[in-house]
Amino acid sequence: MAQQIQELQDDVVILAKSETITAQAGPVLRATGWRGGTFVMYVPPTGVDEFVVERTDGSNLAGMLLFPSEDYQNLAAGAPENFTAEQVRTAQGAASGASTITVVTDFARCLFRFFETVSLDAGGARVGPPIIYVLNEWLHISENGLLCNDLPARLILAGVATPLNVGTCSSLPAARNGARLGVDLRW
């Protein structure tokens, strides 16, 4: 199994799946795109869409985006779903009704390809040193909507009003898992 995981290009590898829900990407997500593993929160509806999400502020949580947004300019980015318009971010997709994105809710075991790798300093700036993850520690969501293990006090200085515990570190980034961070999500 380790060899198979090393060869995957997916942003998130689901080992034990929880419930998934659907949502609509908000205008900021559509403009910037997203990677699988980005955490999101609900925002007020835009136009006719309901259940609209944007990248979380670290204090509010609807779930985690399973797939990356489409990126036809970078053929190496993300999962194969990237190329079938399953997670459409364009205005054309929104107008056609093909703007539904997949959100994972709590209680899942996942391996994340994208997570914070540089820690916050005492002033709340993400300047280093490199983050060292530890098994069994609680993880939070950073000011960038990614997993991290920064101290809550430093996350507050970075703009996260109320840091949330979102899961436990269950596997450390290593060659055997494609340098992915393993997390048992539960919030």
C-alpha cells in the first residue's frame, strides 16, 4: 500500500471516508482556485446559490475541500478529477449549474499533500522555522486554510480569532507516504 500511496498525485488521499456534502465555491475561491485539503467556511449566498463556501478564517469550519479546482494550465497539478471539470471554478461553470464542489465533513482519516510547513513566529508572521509535526498532537487550521500545529496564541496573532482543533496527527510526512501529513479529522 505504501508504494501505491507514493505514486498517487491526489491532493488528499482518503483512507477512511466520512460524510461528504456539496457546496458552491464563492467568488474569492473561484478567482484564486484551491487545492484539495483546503478548509472552508460558509459565507452568505451569492445570487441564486445556496451553501456557498470560501477559504476559512481558521475560526469557522464547514469542512475540507476534497478535490482541487480545475487547472488546465498546469497539467501536473492535483488529481485526475482536475481535468474533468468536476470542481469547476469558472464563471461559465457557475452559470451552467456545474459549480458544485465536494466538501468532506468530520471523522475521516486522510493523508494531505498540502499543509503548512513553515511555523508562525512570536509576532504571528509565517517566517519559520520549519514546522515539525508530532504523532498524536492536535492540529489546527492556519490563517491560510491549511492544517498546522502552530500554538493557538500565535494563530490569534496571525488573525485566527478562535483557533479550532480539527484532528489528530496520525502519520508523519515521509517517503513511504509521499511526504503527506496523516490526520484523523474530528471536529
